[in-house]
Amino acid sequence: MKLDQSFMDFMLHHQEHHNRSYKFLVLLEAVQTAAKYIQYFYQTGSLKNVMGETGITNVQGENVMEMDDIANEIVLHYLRRSNQVIYAVTEEEVDPVVLNEEGGRYFFYYDPLDGSSNVKHNLSVGFMFAVAKKNSDGPEDGHLRKGSELRAAGIFLIPNGVFTLALADTGVFRFHLDETMTYVIPENAERLIIPDNPKTWELSFNSANRNTYSEKVQKWIGGNEENFAFRYMGALAGDFHRLLSNGGMFMYPAIVNHPKPEKNRPKGKLRLLYEANVAAFIAREAGGCAIDENGQEILEIIPETPHQRTALYVGSKTLVADIKRSLTAK
Ligand code: AHG
Ligand code: MN
Ligand code: MN
């Protein structure tokens, strides 16, 4: 009989191997518990009539779905119970939520439910998160950390039951929910690497926005689109998940040529701390790369506000390097 390794067993070995504390384990136990509850509420949501809108708009001026609220509350509850988190930055709250200022050790950035437009169709959404650690040696620099200082980032794909986790300097691993609602991984599973081979590459962007991108980006698309299959499901969590296996590039460029100028988004749409950084950190640990509209590495952007946006180009190294040449050309 072949038995898989549970997520917590995997983490225990990881922490012991790196001679690290168990506090991170306590945090991730809370995180995976939250993910399972979100999964449960999502799967049963249509029966309970909670897959609609609340009628409220959030910090971003976007409609809040009832499931956004439910997922956010679930995550905050388990983070609070864990006692390990100093502050949490969530898409659904204007200010960082203070959890355990004295005794906490981590900063937690999350999008409790990514891909809200998929909710009413019961299609894939994601719970995306990133973790940074308190500086115990030098001076503390507050709760907004740049991506290169993250210790971990992950995406739970819901309701698909797949969890992708990137650990700093260790790699990316994929866990699956089994029959007992345990996240498991085959024993001795290989770390995940983004293919850098054009044969499997795919492109992912919202093509309805195409004419609103800069001329440079439009030209790049024109020169490349025939080479690749095109996939877009409207949830970074899901689109990026697919890209990690097949390689290629996901992009959400700056919108600078909208026929209604007030609808331009020179900084793109995605949020740096809990969307772009999560994808960028996972990409880095999987051998890929992520840049913004200026060709700057996403992980090197110093955050100024909790909900700041950035354009995002993330995926296979060679392809991201290629669009970087176009973006930075004079
Ligand atoms: P959220 O549901 O958390 O607000 O995020 C939605 C984001 C992201 O997941 C996705 O890639 C993008 O919005 C899709 O935007 P468009 O509908 O403009 O393509
Ligand atoms: Mn999102
Ligand atoms: Mn969201």
C-alpha cells in the first residue's frame, strides 16, 4: 500500500531540516485549516444562497461578494487563534489588522478569495497569501515588506483542493486534498519548476483590454500571439496555477489607452502585497520571474501602502525577459 505524506508532516521535516522554530508550523496549520473551511463554505455556498453580492463596495471600490466576507472572516479567525501573527493585511480591510503585536512573529498578507467573478458560477477561486517575518536581530521596519523578504507564499485553489506552497530558498511544492480532507503530497515529490520550453508555453491576459495597453505591449502581443495557446479564466490564482505547470506568461499590463481616460489604470489592476508578490515569489522559487510595467522585478518593489497596485508580467524566465526588452526599449 502506498501512502502519501501529509502537509504537516512535510512541514515538520522542513522545519527540522532547516533547524527552524515550530512557530511557522503553528501559523501554517491555521492557514490550512482556514483554507479547508473556505473550501467547505464554497462547496455548499449555492445551497445556502451565499454566492451573491453584499451590495457593499470594498477599499478597492469593487463589489464585495458574500463569499469574500465569509472567507476573510474565516482567515482572520484562525490567524488570531494561532497567536503567531503581528499584523495581517487583507484585501477586504482598509487598514492592516492588528492581531498579536507583542507576541506575534509574522506579517501575513492575503487575498481571501481571488477571482470573485467566478463565484456565482462555482468555478475556481483562490486563497492567496504571503508571509514575512519580524526582524529579531536588527531594527524593525514595520509591516510592509518587499517581496524578496518573504519567507513563504501560497495559493489554495478552491474548490479544486490543490495547494501550491513556495518556501524561501527551498522551492515550490504542490499538495492535494485527499478523501480525509488532508492536504497530502506523494512521498519524495520533486519541487515544481516552471517549464522554460516554448513547446508548452501559454499566454494569459484579458484580451478585451488589449487595445488599452501601451503600444509596446500591443506590438509584443502581435508578434507573439501565434506562437502560443491562449488561456484566461479571470482569476490570477487559477491562471497562474495553470501557468506554473505549462510555462509561458500571465500578464495584467498597465491600462493607458482606454477610450475613457478616467478608466485608465497606469498601475495595472492587481495588488502588490497579496496578489502580484504571491505569484512573483512562487515564480522565483520555481525558477521563473516577474516584472512590472517598467521591467522592475516585482519582488524588489518597496511597498508604500497596503493596497497599492502594480502591473504584472509573470512566468517563464525567457519569455518574461523577452517582454522586458520590449518594455524597456527606448
Ligand atoms: P479579486 O476577485 O480578488 O478582486 O481579484 C480579481 C483579479 C484577479 O484575480 C484576476 O486576474 C483579475 O482580477 C481579473 O480582472 P479582469 O476581469 O479585469 O480580467
Ligand atoms: Mn484578487
Ligand atoms: Mn479577493
